[in-house]
Amino acid sequence: MPDIPVWNKCDNKCVMCANTAAFCLNTSRDYSLLKQAARLERHLRGGAAYKKNARTAGAWNLTGGEPTLNPEFLKAVAHFRRRLKGAELLLLSNGRRFADPAFAAAFAAAARPPFTLGVSIHGPDAAAHDRVAGVKGAFRQTLRGLKNLSALPGAPALEIRVILHKLNYRRLGATLGLLKRELPGCRLVVMHYEAEGRGARNEAKLAVKLSATAAAVNRCAARLAGFQAAALYHFPLCLLRPELRGLARVSLPPEDRAYPAPCRNCAARGVCVGLMRPYLRRFGAGELRPLPKD
């Protein structure tokens, strides 16, 4: 289902943000509830209303910027929930506004199931998280917001996303430990970052090979097994331990995936994400090894 940008501004300055500078400069009028509703109807009639993942399977993704900063955010959530009755909705947010208990309660009332809130945690403590988020105090607000929502009956399912890059991949184990202590019962997604937007501009700070982040994931196999639900995004199957391959998802649309020479005779070719195209251009395919056929 499509990525639906609900707002184009953000109160974080994440070093690996995939949004482009041009997107952030769009006029806020483009994200009014009136225009949001019109775009949705155009999509439902078969029109080209959304640019990313327009016709792929899965949840409807409400994205940003930071969607909660839209002055009509709560009304927009209620509208999407009513109009897409029974469809899975996923809101991607930094979680900070939910530190306000009243706002968290209003959101939970509007975001009726099936609805998931996806929030990124960038490290095991405030120093690590805030360094990536680019805002002092972001960790405290995000964690408080998530705890506020977790305490509400009927609140959306919580999915924590850990985006790995050079600044944080070595502390994955500690980050998973934090999540188990502070947010028991959350779903988990661990992914390698995408070199787009600000992430591409900050390549010198962020660039790390998939073999390195996958090794960090492999070392955490036992911790991953302890989560209610866990998934791995953007990792080729050949880099993961066999017992973790079932967690890997084909997490990119076809146009963003590449299957270079080592993939051609791989037994997992049809169920593997391959490589992100920008990653292939930057690092090549030397890390990949075809999995043998049974």
C-alpha cells in the first residue's frame, strides 16, 4: 500500500533521514485534511496520487516528516481510519508528541485497530539516541510517549524500529536490552539504513557494510528470539545465520532492489531482498555468497 506523507516538517534532525531537501520545502497547504482526503479518493479510484509503494501489498503507511506535527493530525487519523475500514494502518513517527498524555489518549481513541505505531529508537540511552536524532531531549520525550501509549487500553500496536548505521550498530545488543526492559511486548524491526536524502549527504558519518550490521544482528540472535514479533529489513539472506533467515523480509519495492551476479544461482533468489541499489553502487556485491540448493 502507498506511503502517505501526512506532514513534511519534523522536530528531529535524524542524520540518516531519507527525506529529500525538496520534500521538506513543500508548502504546508499540501497536507491539509481537505487535500489529504482528495488524494486518497483519487488513489482509490485508480489515479496516481502517491509516489512511493503506490500499488504494493501491505499496510497503508502514514509518514512524514513528523505526522503528529500536522495541526489536523488527529482529524486526519480519524478520517483515514473511517475511510479505510478494516485495512491495516501504520503510522511512522518519532513518538515525541505522545509525551503529552492528553495527546496520546486522543490519538489512541482515533487509531482504532488494525493500527500500528512505528517509532525508531536509535540507541540504548539518551546520549546515543539524541546524537542520531539531532535534538537534545528527544530520547526522554520518545520513551515517555511510548510508555504513555502502552498504558492506554486499546492503544495501537507498538513497533520499535532500530535503524543500523556506523553510529549505532555496535550497540545493538544494549538497545535490544533497553527495549525488553522498558517496552515489553513491543514488536521489533531491525534494518540497515538507506542512503537517501540526508542519509546520503551524511555518508561519511553513516556508511557501514551490510556484512558488519548483519554480524551485529547475528550476535543478537538469542535476544531477537525473545521478542513477541521481530523482523529484519534490507538484509540479504546469505549474510544472516540460518535461524534468523525466517525473520528477513523483502522490504523494498522491485524498483529499489538489485540482484547482482552472486544472486543468479542462489537458492533463495525468489525470497530475498537482494541489495539496495544505492548500496550496490557504493559497495558492490563482494559480500554476497549464493546459498546452495538442497
